[in-house]
Amino acid sequence: MNQLLPTIARTVVAAATLFAAVASAHAQGDVEAGKKKAEMCIGCHGIPGYQNSFPEIHKVPKISGQSDKYIVSALTAYKKGERKHPTMRGIAGSLTDQDMADLGAFYASHADKAAAETPKAPNEVVKALLEKGACASCHGANFSKPIDPSYPKLGGQHADYLFVALKAYTVEGNNMVGRSNGIMAGIAKQYKPSEMREIAKYLSTLDGELKTVPQSRFR
């Protein structure tokens, strides 16, 4: 596997370069417009500890503090069906490119701290698992500085959500569950579910930049 890491890294860098060239032509987000459009989001993402029951019970992800490009990338993937969560696909399907850009700008505006440059060290088992997947080559040494802003920050994210997300990349042939991403699928399929849980648990303990910002339902 170690011999494959340089190849994976080169593939990721090439993909990031291509995305950067395409992203420059995308809509520019407006924070205030995004704040208004986020009314459809706060019922889940604006409630600390809120849980989703599909495809299994897990906390909805913290999205405040993610980059605007990641928010747009994720919403686009739901809209295209590359991410198959039915509720999120239905919501994303109603959004224009401008809507996504505005929502991205709004949630990115919640960032108010920087993660530690050096995260706490994992145990030897988790360290080996992270190295096996070359996780830091995409998501950054502290898992809060991905090499491309369309990739997610992982540090401090809910462990149960990270586990469900990672497992989703291994699902094939299911119209309701799964995520389509060639690189992540190849990486995720190397792990047993128990190993995914160990990785997710470690990442959730890091002092990251993500949070849930409670939003009033009566704004």
C-alpha cells in the first residue's frame, strides 16, 4: 500500500487543480442571502446534537466552519445523486448554483477559530489505519486543512456521522444509500467497519474548526 501513496497523492493534486480552474467560474456567494436561504437547513443543522435516523441513527454533521467550496461540492453531489441521502437529495435538487453558493458563504462565515497545527497523536492502531488510507494527504496533517477547499474538514466532526459517511463510500447498487467517489471508495473499502469506527472516533476528538450554530426558528 505504501507504494501506492505517491500515486494517490498525485491523483488528488491533479483533481484539486482541475477543480480550482472550474470553480473560478462558479457563482459568488452572499452571506446575507445565504442566511435567509438557510431557513430550510436550521431544522437539522441548527440544533446541537440533532440526530438523523437514515440510514442509521447518527448526528447530523456540523457544517458551520466548513469552507464554502465544500458546502457547494456536497450539495452538488446530492443534487446529482452522487450522494444518495433521500432528504438531502430532495433539498439539494431544489437549489440553484447561486443558492448553493449563498449557503456556502453563510456557513463558511461561522468560522471563528483555527485548528491546532499539530493534532493530538493517535494510538498506534489508528495511526496505521490513517497512513493506510493516506488520509492526511487530502484532509491535511491536522485534518482541518484539506489540500482543496472542496474537500471536507474532518477534525472535531461527530464520530457517528463520520462512520456513516465513510461506510457510504463502500455501498454499491443501492438507490437510497451510498456515495459515488472513486478515490474515497477505493480508500474506504480497505477498512472493516470496526476500523472505520476507530478512525471516526479519533477524528471526532480533535480540536477542529467545525461547530453547530443554533439558529432561531423565528428569525
